[in-house]
Amino acid sequence: MIKEFFHKIFSYTDSEKYEFILSNTNNNIPKEEYEKKDTTTVYPTLSVNLEYIKTKYNLLINTDIKTREFVLPIKSKNFSACLLYIDGMVSENAINEFILQPLLLRNSITMQENSNTTAITKNISVKRVRKFNLEDFIYNSLIPQNSITKETRFSQIVSNVNSGFCALIVDTLPVVFCIETKGFKGRSVTEPITESVIKGSHEGFVENIRTNTSMIRKIINNEKLIIEEVSVGKISQTKVAICYMKDITNDDLVAEAKYRINHLDIDFLLSSGQLEQFIKDNANMAFPQMISTERPDRTCHYLLSGRVAVLVNGSPFSIILPAVLIDLLTSAEDANLNYHYANFLRFIRALALFFALTLPGMYIAITTYHHELIPSELLSAIITAREAIPFPIIFEILIMELSFELIQEASIRVSSSFSTTVGIIGALILGEAAVSANIVSPILIIIVAFTGISGFAITDNTLRFAIRMFRFMYIVLGYAAGFLGITLGFYIHFLLLANTSSFGVPYFAPYIPFSNITENNNFHMKPVWKRERRSQFLNTKKPEMENSISMKWRKNGQ
């Protein structure tokens, strides 16, 4: 009875009738409406083609879809023609100079010259008669544009127009000329925001996929670089570029990447972050299984190492696959530094990863269960600092960790002019006020600050998010069972990561399973003249990266 009573109060039943101002119509578009492909071919009549285009683009509603109708005089005949383009995605100067001006002005001059030539040849008894072809005449003589294609299906025409092309439709012709006139605005190439370096390239990817591919081509000056382009999303038709080296990358890896991307049944794709979630091996694993970078030089380094890079139109990041845990602790600057410095920085990042993940949990475990690990003077100072604090230590550390997360999130979301103010308020005012009000102890402020700095030292942004999330788990485990709880959680965490793979490559490669770590794929970075082989777990077509004696000048000098 009680269950039925609360069920009647809190349950919700969908009403059959809705009293809207407009009549209730079924707005659910069937799935087959998007899945079916448009196979309509171009008609040889301009009026029919225009009627189809007006229906396809909803020209009575859309204000950025432009049509320009005009008369094309050719061979003493007038042919009706029309231009179709999207305002804001094309260059108006290109349309005027390379399409309208040649079709209307230069065509008139050509016709006058042809008429004079015809008058002269009338006096000649023998005449050569050639059959006039309007389609070839327009394609070969009237449009001085380097990128022009002939299309016969409206599906391809619409796809080209949506990409910044201009469509020329001429009466009596069963084809449409698609002319590239792209002119949409975009962000210029600037320095990468999330991966700043001191010694290295200062160019970063932008939102235009063609600009990004050209930057890769500029670095890798080789015809073996393959860039395949596919469309993802039934509605958005987002361009996705799959990049790899034909003579280096494993064919199975390339086939697997293309298979996963081509078999996505989604309506839209807007960023590389969404694509990364769709194609990764274990969707429930929080740790990153692919590398996300906005640096062209780092992308080219991985391409030449035998990996696959994926670019998404509209996103300034490339996805590198596969990825192992060691890759997430490397920086784009490591390859440009002396191997002594690079190894030292990698060791610092490994320590930062350990402290960012377990330091608050270790602090709460030591202060709660393992007092013997703390020197007597420090233990006395901790007890004295916590005498006036009325909250248990778990509540104290959770307050500070959540406050730090809020400050970090707020400094990112607000504008750059307020980010410094947020940092000052969080670090000075709130921290000092919390200690003065006896809410937290001073040593806990140091622990939380050191943990936050360690998290900032991690190069991969996605790995940093995972560390921030799992840090709270180790805090709870440390409070519940001390070092035993932390060790148990670390053991389970290690087993889960060891069972994870990225496109068939183990997450802890080359150590688990153990392989030849003398190659250039381990945590310790070798000198540049000893990086002779590519990573064995990639199974590349060309394992050797350089000769055993790469510095021949030294050998010749000896």
C-alpha cells in the first residue's frame, strides 16, 4: 500500500494529448530518411534542376544559399545558366574573376573573333566542319580554374557546395560544373596553447583540416605519406583525414583504424575528442588510450615512427594511435633536448604522476594509521596544528581538494582577464582564511599545493583529468585502511591498466609483456645516434630507423 501510494505521487505517465498552440504533428523523422542515399541525377533542363535545388536547400527559408541566374551567349545562341553557392563559404572575388567574367565578358570577345574568322573562311571553297560540344567548350575554354569537376548526381553536388564549391548549372546539359571557390574565414596558424615548448616548433594546428594536412606535408616531404579522407556523420558529413606512411606503418593497423572510423553510425561528429571516444578499445577506461596533440612536428614524429594520425575538420587536435603509457609522459620537447636532460625530465614527470595520484591518500594514511613513519618533531607539529580544528582529517582534506578543483576549473572557464584574479582569491584569500578560521591545517595546504603542482607537470591533458579523478579514490582508501587500502587499490588499478590495449598494443608495452627494451621504445631515452630501430610492438614494415653508424663523419674522421 505504501509503495503504491508513493508510486502514484512521484511516478510520471506520458500524456496522450498535448494542448499546444499548433496541432500535434509527428516530427520524428524516420531513420531511413537519413540513411538512404540521394541517387537523383541531373536533368538536362535548368528549370527542373532549380526546382529540385530549391526544395533540397529550402531556399524560401535559407538566407545564405545564393543563386545567380544569367544568360550565357555561345555560338549566336543564348543558354540559361545559374550559379549555386553558400554565402560566407566562398570567395566572391574568385566567382567574379574566374567564373562570371570569363563566361560573360571573355566569351563575348571569343564569339566576335569566331564570327570574323567565319566571314573570312566563307571565301574558301573547302571548309572543315566540326561538331560543336557545349559541355567541352565550357569546361576547356570558358572557366580558367584549376579545380573543376563534372558531376551528374545531386548528392555529390550538394556535398561539394556544402564544402565551399560553386556549382554552375547550364540549360540543356545533363552535368553540373563544380568549381572550387573556397573562401571561408579561419584562424591563422599560431603557437600551440596546450603544448608550449622552448626549443622546438611554434606552429600549431588550426580548425581547417586542409591547412593541417598541408602543415604535415610541409614537414614530411615524401610521396609515401598517405592522407585518406572520409566523411563521418549522416547529417554533419564531417571530413576526417587518416594519415600514415605507406612504406612504414603496419597495414593491419591502418585497416583497423579505417574500419572503426568508417563503421560509425552517428548523426554528427564535431571534434576529435568525440571521435577518440568512439574508436578507443575500452570505452569504460578513464585513462587515455590515444595521444591528442595540436603540434604538427609531434604528429610527424609519430607518423615516421609507424603510427597513424587522424585529423577532424573543425578541431585543432590530431589523434595518434596506438598509444602506451610511456607516450603520455613524454613531451614534444624531449626529441629536441640532449638525452641527459630529457631523461631527467621524464623522471620528474614520473614522480609527478605518483605524487599527484597518491600523495593526499598517503598523507591521510600516515596521519591516521602509521604515526611511526613520521619524525617525532613533525608529528608534534601536526598534532598541535590540528588541535583547534573541529573536523576529522578526511573532511578537512576533501574540503581542500574540492576547493582546489573548483579554483582550477573556474580559472579555465572564465576569461583570461579574470583568471589571475581567481588564482589570487583561491590561493591567498581562501587558503589564508581557511587556516586562520581553523578549518584546515597549514601542512594540509602544503600537501594540496604540492599535489596540484605535480598534476600540472603531467604533459598529457587527458591523463591529468584521469589523475584528478582517481586521486579521490586513493584518499578514501587511505582513510579506510591506510597503506593496505592504497596498496590494494594500486594493485587493482595496475591489473586493469595491464589488461588494457590500444589498437591491439598492450598499455604497458614494451615492459608488459616484456619485449626488447634496447630499442627506442622504453622510458629511458637513448642518444639520438643510437635510436636505430622503431618500436617493436608496432610491427612496422621498416624496423630500422637509421644505420648502425649514422655519424659517418666521425668514422671517416677516425
